[in-house]
Amino acid sequence: MFEKRKVNPMYFIGLIFLIFPIAYAWGDVDFPVIVGSSFLFGAFYISLLYTRNPLYEKVAWFYMLVYILYMSLERNLQFSLFLFNLSNLLSWHYTEDRWTFRTVSYILALAICLGWAILGPFTWETVVFMFVLHSFALFMFYGGRQEMAKEKMEKQLQEQNASINLLIAENERNRIGQDLHDSLGHVFVTMAIKAELGLKQLEKGNLLAVQQELEDLQATSRKSMMDVRNIVNQLKYRSLEEELLQLQEVFEMAGIDLQVQKELEVSNLSPVLQSNLTMMVRELANNVIKHAEADHACLRFKNLGDQMLVEMEDDGKGFLNQTTTELVSLRNRLSLIHGQVTIESPSRPTLVRLSLPFRKE
């Protein structure tokens, strides 16, 4: 039922305050009961850090609530501060993003303690003190839950990005395999047939026919080497049209609707410009997929005569705190071809604009 786990030492620091109920009951006839119930509270609290047994968790949790309520209502209202321990568990140990029996019971216990502070025989200083401390506990509880939700979302986004990268790599492997199969498969069959025909002609003593088959075999092998070089070159260079087709697939896998608007024929761009644009567009796309948390995006290509504009717009969270470090890689690439990048709108919508010299093929 219990598992060996690595637990943050901060969970245990709050248990030092269990000395107060023991000291408070010193000399009281109920001293043994107070000491035993306090040690049991600490034992249940620690044990919850090492188990995920549903029934045991309910028993331990409700015992701690009963202990806190009894000590607060019957002994001293300040013992309600042990709700901080439960708040820590809810914020950092239990990561449910919904209301559970733990969350509801914690809120009810807090409400009972604060209600007793108002209705009980306490000074207004005590009431204010209790409300300030428990408000701080609620703030920590809310902040902890928000932080855990953020970490969970970031983890899901990282897993999604990893999945997308795997799919892209798998698609690329399939494409390469298909290219090799289509270009070389029939070549090897042809070479085998030519070699077999040459052997048969050699057996017949027809040397001219053998020479012809060998020449055909040589021509086929040279052509196959050229095909392999072309495939390798295509791996090093991809046209902008091919990149845009792949981006459509990647955005679809990421659940983002991508619209591409072209005011010029990108196939007419020079190979050098296409190569640069492919890398820049890929980086713009990666920023949207991995960081923007967007639902819609639009990629636009505009012709301004001697300049071309590339705009990526999305409805994501954008650049929340701008510094001089955004899009450094893009800035470096553009500086080599005398272009520039500007963030026209930081968020909702986020608009990044690239301007670069325009020259057709």
C-alpha cells in the first residue's frame, strides 16, 4: 500500500507546530489523548505522501479534519492553522484539476473555523488575525493550484510537440523510402535482367550482343547514381511549396487551423531565396505550434516590388513580456540578406512580419 518515494522536505517542516497542542495540554487530564491524537495526525499526514490507496486516503484525510476541528472548536482557535498542512497537500501533492472530497471538505472545515472565529467569544484582534492568516493560506492554495495547472499544461504541450516531431520524422522517413523505392527499385530489376541477358549471349558467343548489354548496364548504373544524388540533394534542399504543404499537415496534427495567403507565385523565387524562406517559415511555424497555444494562424506572402513581406499571425498568447531576445535566430538569418523582422502586434492577435529583398528567378 505504501511506496518508497522522493518527497520534498518542505512537507515536513509544518509538523514542528504539533508541539503546541502538546504543550497546551500539559498537565491536563486529557494530556495522553491530546498527545496520542497529535502524533496520529502527524503519522497520517506523512503517510499520505507515500500512498495512493483511495480508502486509506479518505480515512486519513477525514481524521485530520476531525482533529483540526476538535482542537479548534474545543481547545484553541489557533489550532485551525493546521489547515495549512492540508492546503500544502492539496496544492502540491494532489494534482486533480477538479473538485474532490478533499477540496470540498477542506473548504467546509475552513468555513467552520472562520464562522466560529466570528461567532465565538473572541476579540476582534483574534478574528482579524485568523482571517488574515487563512486568507494567506487560500491565496497559497490558489497560487499552488495555478502553478500545478501551468506545469501540467506545459508538460502536455511538450508531449504534443514530441509527438508532432515524431510524426514529422516518420513522414520524412516514409517519403525518403518511397523515393528510393520508386527510383531505384526498377533500376535494380533492369540491371539484373541486363546482366542475365549478357551471360546468355556470352554462352552463345555473340560478343556484339554482350557488348550492347554491358553498355546498357553501364548507362543504367550511371542513371541510378544520378537519381541517388538527386534524392540526397532534395534532402538538403526543399522548395517553399513543399515546405508549405508539410506545414499544413503539421498544423493540422497540432489542432491549429492554418491559412496560407500568397500574393505572388513562390515557385518563381530564386533557389537561394526559397532556401532562406523555407528555414524562416519553419521557425515561425515552430514558434506558433510550440509556444502560442493558438487555435488559428495565417501565413501571408506579399509582393511590394523590390521587397517581399512574410507575415505570421495567430490568436495565441503571444509575447507576454518582450525583451531583446525574441526571434534571435530569425534576426540573424535576415541580417545576412539585409532583411528585418518586427513584432507588429505582441498578442491576440500576434503578428510577426519579415521583410526581405525580393528577386525572381
